[in-house]
Amino acid sequence: MQYCIDYLYFDRGRVNVRGWAAPTEQGAETVVEILTADGTRAEMITETTVRQDVNEYLYQKRGEEEYGFLMHGSMDTSSEAFLHAYRKDAPGEEIRIELRKLYRHQNSILSFIRSKDKQGFILRKKYGDLQPEDMRYNEWYQNHKATKKELRAQREAHFTCEPLISVLVPVYNPKMDQFEAMVSSVQNQTYGNWQLCFANGCRENEVVSGRLNELVKEDSRIKCTVLEKNDGISENTNACLAIADGEWIALLDQDDLYEPDALYEFVKAMNEHPKAELIYSDEDKIDDETGAHLTPHFKPDFSLARLHSDNYICHLIMIKTALARRVGGERKAYDGAQDFDFTLRCVENMEEGGEVVHISRILYNWRIHAASTSGGMQAKTYAIDAGARAIRDSYARSGYTVEMEPSKFSGRYITKPVLSGKPLVSILIPNKDHKEDLLRCVESILQKSTYENYEIIIIENNSETEEIMECYKALEARDIRIRTVYYKGSFNYAKINNFGAQSAKGEYLLLLNNDTEVISPDFIESLVFYCGMPENGVVGAKLLYGDDTIQHAGVIAAVEDRVIHICLGMSVEEPGYMGRLVSSCNVSAVTGACLMTPRALYEKLGGMTEEFTVAYNDVDYCLKAEAAGKSVVYDAFAELYHYESKSRGYEDTEEKRARLDGEMALLRKRWADRLKRDPYYNDNLSLKRGSYLLP
């Protein structure tokens, strides 16, 4: 039996483990379970998946065996527990792994420091959120970087538009070996029409000043201005901008590196997108001691909602020089987050029709060392405050008032909106019997919600007990904001919500399952805040299973046979890939279990498509909104429990599975082109292994 654990969380009474376990012979069935110390099988939610990467690696051919697994649930994590996997027809072929010991080992830096394998320790350092994948990524990087043949071809290639690009590098007492590597990374670019602009903020440093003078003499493409004093990174960058001659500027830190094909790929993107005014790429980190490539940041296409949560764009960024000068360059008051503030203002001030373009390729390498923010924001704590102010002030320029709080996760922020008005929200809750579920849902709204201007419309659908009818009457008598409407047809989630919406009076509709329960008291304020922005059409919440693991954080819509819930089963204590779970962001779709949309848009789009009886009506509605020019947002700050599918059950019969397959086929038919690629999920990441993993 061979296995791999891609991700493990075993703490605070919660268990999440993802990986694969495969037998020596392809085709044999495996069983995966978690056992307590006495050998009892723990109650876990278990999902199995096909892992073609495993089939191809172990057996050199594809297959349909489900050797991948995701298990999550609650149990006593202070005691011993074991991951047990075995071949069903040959129980002797098995693995047994002690989870508590493994979890502590993977999170114990000391245990690795004491080991002789320093390279292995560096590759496993917890610098980012793709930690279990770091060693895999280092190999992936070597296989996916531009080859020598490709680089030769790029040097001979020509584009219709070949603009001069000015690379801006403020300089202040760099380590000379790092500085020389940075310069070489620019000089080795396969695109040759560049200019390297230095601003020397350490004129008294004879070694640095002397080397800069040499570079200017050696290469006519290099310019340098000498500053009277070091005035901080923003003003020093502006000094570089002042001497730039290029049509575009690109930012580069004095100790970081460009990939040799970086400028080529950017110029290629410029030619493909002539209205582009700001372009950015993916990036990774290089360990200063070993040179290992770690922690890739595979980014989404432009996401304004994400940019208002954290500086996900970061490096490499290239901006039209006219735009950079129009916004006044960088600002000293935001040192520490000066690039973030600069990016936000550039996005806000593009010409009409201007585009932000993303290149799904690693083109920038941050160097990890003790003083760099790539090693963690704790290295520059002042940057946290500056980042919060950058977001707050960006919102203010657009007419919104927010309070920003630093998250416990480094470099992330919590947005607390201050609403100028409290529009009426119509909460639509379909229900059939299930008195306890309904009461828990409604009581949580009445008791916890700090937003008061709402109405609750219970949409009764063929309940069979008198008890639930009495429950409706009691709720209506208790609060005048609650009323019941009666849909007599057979169950059809889309039709039921469309029927309920006809009775709604609110400016916003909040579709809500009866098996949900409020966690965040201000969840309605947060949803209204995002939904009220003119560019947005749909907003969904963060939904948790009862064991505090992720049930919903947005949906990936780019696969043929299903749609994927992002970070499914991860602990709410985890930030997710690059802070994905704790940052509001644009997504392709959100679940209808908690979905807010303007009533006017709902009516304009004809509500939910009623051919989708149970599944995918929410995804279809989100794609309709997107096609109408509206964005879909995952709100990381609105949290609810979702005791999924309690009311109607799982797809556990052939009839239900056939209906699900039919509705997936309908979704593919309606959105064939759109489902080929999800713009908010990076092209380099897997759609088979689970979200935010390498193929």
C-alpha cells in the first residue's frame, strides 16, 4: 500500500485529512478510515475522488478507481488516533499512521532544525499556504519554467507593439550578491527593449555607488539618479519614475528576481490586450539559503473584491507610465504598503475601457530572508497598518465607509462596513416539515442579527404535519416581519424561490436554506455592503459544517462533470490558500443556500431557471448575472452554519443521481464556453485533485 498525505489538521477537536492511498495492483478497492486508540472507527464525513495523477504515477495508465480521499469531522484530538487504509480484498496490505504525532511533527520547526536534512527542512518551512505542496512545487517549477530553446526563440521574436519598459529599482544598502543577481535577471531578459532606472538612496555607500556608476557606463539602458538622502521606498521609487523614459513601468525590489521571460510575456500580453493599462503575473519565493523555489502564488484574474481584502496582485506588476504619473506615483504616508496603495489608485483611475490583465505564469521571484515581507508580514509590522489604511481610503474614494481590522492571519484584513442606509432585505426560506431546522434558522436571525430591517418569507411546500402549520402561526404571531406563503407544486427549488420572490417587498433578496444558522451577527450588513456596489450582482457567505469545517467558500465553475466547492472540508481556523478563505473575493458562483441579490436584477434575469429542479440553479443564476455584466462575490466576513442537505437528503439513489447528471448536462449545454475556464481559479492549479493543489 502506497500513500501520500497532502494536508493534515488534527487539533482542537477537529480532524481534516486529505491525500491518497493506493494498493500495489490497480483495480483493487481500498478502504480509508480513522481509528481511535481502542480500534473503534471514528465517525467522519468521507469523500473519495479519482486521482489520475496517482494512477499514472503508480500504474502508468489512467483509471476510474477512487484512491483519493478527504475526511473531516470532530473527535478527541488529545488522544491517539490513526489513519488506517487497507486493501479490501487483502486486509494485510495496509497502512496505519498516528495522526497526532504526524501533525505535531509537521508543525514543529524544532524537529526539522535538529535533523541533518537542512534542504528538506527549508522546503517544508511554513512560509505560505501551499505548505504540503512545497516539495512538489520545487519540482513542478523546474519542469514548467521556460526552456533554453524557448528562451532562444523569444530573443528572435518580434511583436507589432514593442514598447520601452522602464524597470524601477530604488536602492538602499543592498547585499551586493543579491543586488548583482537582480541586475543580471534584468539584463538576461529575452525581450530587449527595456530600461533599468535606479534611485540611489545611499550615496555615502561607496561600494554601492561605485557599482551603480559602473553599470551606467557598461550598459546604455541603465540610468541612475543619486538622491540627497534616503527618503523611504515610496519617494525613492518616485525618483526612479521621474527619470523613466518608457511607455510602461515595472516594479522590482533590489533583492528580488525576474524570470528571464518576464518582460517577453508581458509584452505578449500587451499585444493581445491593446486596452491593458495594468498587467500582473504569478510569483513565487526563493529561499535565500538553498535557492529552492517555494510557495507559489497562483493568482486569479482581476478581482476587485479581493484587492479590497489584501494585495493579492503584488508582484510582478507593470503599469502604463502615463497612468502612474497621473495618480502621482507612490505615497510616503503608505510606506510598507506603498505598492498596494499605488495599485489601488491606478485601478481606480484607468481610462474608460482600460483593462487589468493577469498572466498565469510565475515571472517574479521574491527572496526569503529575515527582513523581507516575503518571509512574513511580522518582519515589517508597520506595513499592516499601512495596508489597512490603503483599503479604507480606497473605499472612501468610492463613497463607502469601512472600518478595517487586521486579521490574525498575516497580511489579511477584516472589513467592517458602516452602511449609510438600511434597505429592506427579504429573506426567502423554503420549507417542508423540518420544524426544528426551521426554528433554529429563524431564531438565529431574530436573536443574533444586528440588522433589523428585514422580512422573513417562509415558502411552505407540501408539508405533511399539523405541527409545522402551528409553527408557522406561532412565528407569525411572534414577529410581524415573518409571514408564510404557500407553494402547492412539487419540489422545485428554482420555482419555489421564484414564487417566494413575487411576495417580496425588499430591495434585496436573501435566499436562505432552512438548515442554516447564523454565526456572524452582522452577516446581513456585510452582504448588503457588497451587494449594494453597482458592479456586483450576487453575494454569497462563508458556510460551515457543524464541526467548523468549510462547506462553502465559493464555487469553481470550470469542469465537465461537476462544480467544485473551494477548500471543502478545511478547518475554519485555516486561512486557506494564500488567505483565500479569509479574504472576500470575486468567484464564478456561490451556493443558493445563502445568496443575496438585488430584487431588480433577479426580476430582470427572470429569477432562477426552473429547468434546474434541485441542483445548479444557483450556479446558473450567478452565470446569468455575470453575463449581464455583474460580478459575483464570496463574502468572507458573513459566516453561517449549513447543515447541508438535511431537508431534502443527499443524492443517494439512482433516480436522484440521474437527475443530478441531467441538470449538470443542462448546465454544460447552457454555458459550454464559460465552463471551459474559471477566471477566478488559476490555470496552473488542479481541477482533479481538489482546490488549490498542483496537478
